[in-house]
Amino acid sequence: MNTKILLSFFCLIFLLLGCGAKQEPKTIYIVRHAEKLLNVDDPTLNVAGTVRAKKLGQIMSDKEIVHVFSTNTIRTKATVQPVIDQSGLEIEFYDPKNHDDLVKELKNRKGNMLVVGHSNTVHHLANYFVGKSDPYPELTDIEYNFIFVVSLNPNGTSRVERKVYRDF
């Protein structure tokens, strides 16, 4: 083969490899459902929870959310309802016992997302993205105030910050 053709061929290969699938930059907001009524199977939100859900809607109003994921419980759906009402998006349900599939979906989707889960699941989801940082512990029964902000960068790295509602 001619040297120029061979060189062109290798340049083309390197160019194609360099154009491989890169992570699109995006932000994933992960929250626990808002405060709920106690001692009820699949409870709804209490008064404080309704106020927190409205606050979440206000916080998310300028975050350019294009996907909303929730478990299929009354309290998680009620927590995201203000976001749904103002955005016109639909809730996409996920199985809280299968975070691997959800994480794969979050990485593949384009745009910013909101995920609502439970005290014993949101830390697992956030920990998928912490890398070598210390993992986050499970939330206690009385912790409703945290918003995990996951920033996914084009180079495949991610950063997780645990904020509280008043930070926004």
C-alpha cells in the first residue's frame, strides 16, 4: 500500500475513535419524597410534605428538567407533581430495587433530570456517581431536606454534591 493511503487510513481510524460516544454534560437531581403521613401503607404527603413538594417545583423551575423519574408510590408521585404540572412532562417510573438499569438510563438520556426515591434508595443512586469520594450514608427516617446534585461531564467524570433545599 502507498504510504499516503496508509497514513490517511490511520488518521481516519483515529478520527473515528475520537468521535466515540462521549457523555453529554447534564445534571441529575436526586431527592427523597417529601414528608409523609405515618402508619399508613403507601401514604400521601402530610402538610409539611405538600409545602416541600411545592418548594421542589420552584427549585426545579429553572433547571431545564427534561425527564422526571419516580417510584410508583403515592408519596413520590405527589412530590414530583408540582414539577410535572409546570413542565408538562410525564413521570417515568423506575424500580427502586434495580438501580443498575436506572443509572444506565440516566447516563444515556440527554438533558437534566429529576429522580425521586426513598430514604433507603437515594443514597445508593447518588453513590453510583461519587467515584473515589466517600459514599453517602442512608437517610434517616426524619431526613427529607437533601437534594443530591449529580453533574455528569463530557469526559465521563461526575461530581456529586449533597445540598439542602435552602441552598437553592
